[in-house]
Amino acid sequence: MVLGIISAVVHIALGALLGQTAGGTLGLLIGAVVGLLVGAPFGWAVSSAGTYAADAKGIFLFVVDHTWSLLNTVAGAIYLVGHLIVGHQLDRTASAGSGRVNVVEGVSPRYATTIGTVCAGSSPGIQRHEDVHVFQARLLGPLYLPLVALNYALFTIAPVWLLWHDHTNAPINRFTRYFEIGVYPHVWNEAIAYRIQGTPPR
């Protein structure tokens, strides 16, 4: 409960700070409200699911997620709000003590998606792959999402991955496969995660 409240307060404070920077007192108030709308559901999920274990490791992960990796945590909180709005449910069993918030339903039935510490649509068979993304975000902090976005943009415009792509077993023969079989599994964060667990789509 305490960590969930602290998490919500951090989101509100960040929103207020960004709002004040952008628009003075009015911006502060608007930013604080936005922070509340994002932070309260995330704080509730953290408390409700017991995301962070009550030990040194759990506290350490909480601190990292709310300082160095705060950008990723906020992005994940926004992602979580979207899931909750459409009626998706927390997976409290998978979340408990894991250092992440799991949502039962994913964006796509074919893929799990992890943003920050929020993982949607995962299963025990692929959870380790998704946990790699959580670790990557914690390790790289504010650099993680920009580096992922930059790699997606680069590999979409300049498909250098075609040089090492497995053309025999995963042919790029349709427009959609260019992204699903080509760009997606070759970006650095997915390539690393697939080496640790899972098989890239073919």
C-alpha cells in the first residue's frame, strides 16, 4: 500500500513539475491532474498486485523505477491506464513480488507487449523474454525508449537487417511481413530478448 501511494505521488509531482515548466501555475495544476490520472491507477496496481516484494531487492527495484527509469515507468503507467479503460484485468498472481505489473490481456493475441514495468498478454512460456525488456529499461533508464524508437525508425527506412536476415525460413514476401518478420525481430531490444528466450516470428 505504501509503495503504491509513493508511486502515485511521484507521478503527480512529475506532472506538476513538467506542467509548471511548460505553463506556470496553470500548467502546474493541469500537470498535477494528469499525473494523478496516470499515477493513481498505477499506484493502485502496484499495491493491489503486490508488485514489489517487501525486501531489499523489491525496494531497490522500486527506487530504480521511480528515479533513473522514471520515464519508462510513466510510459508503462500510461499503457496500463489504456488497458484498464478497455476493461483488461491485472494478473495479480504473475505480478506478485515480480517487480512488474502484469495485465492478463494483450494488445494483440499473438504478442505480449512490455512498456516500462507493465507487461500485457504474457504467459509463463514467454515471461522471461518480456522480463528482458523490463531489465533493459531499468539498465538504460531515460535512454531506453528513445533508443528503441530510433532503431525502429532506422530499420524501417534503412533495412540493413536484410544483410543477416534468414531469407529461406522467414521470407519477406508481403508488406506486413516487412515489419512483423523483418523490422520487429531485428531491432536491438527484441534481438537480445529473443536470444534469451523465444523464437522470432516466421
